[in-house]
Amino acid sequence: MAAVVAAAAFGVQPAQAAIQPVAIIKSPAKARAMWLWSQAQPAAVVAWANKQGVKEIFAAVSWQPGKAEVARLQELRARTKAAGIRLSALGGDPSWATNPKDAVAWRQRVSALRLFDGVHLDVEPYLLANWTRDQASIATSFLSMLDQVRKAGPEPLEADVPFWLATIKVGTRNLAEEVMARVDAITVMSYRDSGSAVVGVGTDLLARAQAGRKPVRLAAETQPANDCSYCTFAGRSQAALQQQLTAIDAGAAGYSTYQGLAVHDYDSWSKIS
């Protein structure tokens, strides 16, 4: 929930800028994706994913997964592979921004499992207590962490980013440009409570990603957010939610590198009736 509040904190839409491309992740056009933070049963997760047209799952992998977790991930891999669904390892902590060794160690363990099509980082440095005071040094360390994590394994690297990322200056550039130069794709935490608003706050990074030929997803929140009621679709019916998700895809369809919508997350989304 901290990510929702942080993503809602700024509303400035900075000027567009070109970004140098790194690589293109090939995924089904305009496909759904979803976060899976819990240890839900693989059969139920994949059944839900199939029902909702999800073609990629970001599955959380703990710092040092034990035998039971590895077995569950192996089952999830087998089921997603049979269903034609990409499986990415999900992990991250704000502290990784200033502790790259921890991020690299996690990435290396993930790659050693040989279960994943990609790595999906959720490292939000702006949640650190000293972000406001030490923003420049933290941002620089965060970018160094991305460089190191990208080199630590063969799978494509995707990162969650807030929609206001370009408002943060790093030298003569901004953090959006620098992040996109280091990852293979981004997912924009464009959390709002209507399809038009999701696209609206995501427009800047959609445009920047298109300019740099960088795959980009928008994201929708389904968890309750008492401190940010306009940041989530919680409380909607499944039918009403689907209307909004369809509107997001339609609103972003004009951006050539738009890869579709990611929904946060499986546990809350699957409980909506």
C-alpha cells in the first residue's frame, strides 16, 4: 500500500524526452499481467490468469527461498508454461537502492532456479526515510543497483516505477531517462480509480517509452487504500472493473510500445465479485 500512496504523491507531467533503447521484451500485444505477492496455490492462480486473459505473472520470490517455496514455484512454472503464460520473478525492497549487493544476491539466486522468463523489480527508493534529504545520492545508488542487477543474470529486467519519475532530476537528465536506459521494460504504477485517470497520469511515461522504443505497461490497483481512495478500483464489481480496464487499453492503444495492463494484485483482484 505504500507504493499506492507514493505513486499518488505527485501530479506533475514533465516534458517528453527521448531515451536510448536497451532491448525489447517480446510479449503478447496488449496482454494482461498481474502481481502475485502471496503463496497462493498455483492451480488457482493459473486458472484465474487464464480466465482474465493474463499472459504474465510477476511471482514473488523471497530473499532465500526454502524447499517448500521452490516446490511451489516449480509447480507454478509448470502450470504457466502449459498455459502459455510468462513467469517473472518478483522481488525488491527500498533498502536495495542503497544496498546493491543484496539485490544482486537475490537476482543470482533467482537465476539459479532456472524457472523464470524475466525478473521484475519493485524497488522504490523514495520510500526510504532519508529520500528527501539525500535524494541525489540515493538516486545515483539506485541506478548503480539497476546496472549491477541487470548484469547478474540472463533474464530480461523490468522495473516498477511511479508515474512521476521524470520529475526527479539526476544531473542533466531525469530519473525516468536514466532508469529506462538500464532496464528492458517498465511498469508504471499509474494507480487511479478510473480508466481515463490511469491513462492520464501514465501519459508522460507512455510517451517517453515510445520515444525510446521501450516496452511499457500501465497498472491498476485493486487493493483497498483508505489513505488514497482515488488510487484504487477496490469496491467495484468485476463487471465495472473490466469496463475500466478495457478503457485503459483503449486509451493507451496509440502508443506503439504499450504492452498492456498489469493488475495489482492477484489476491485482491480475484476476490472481486
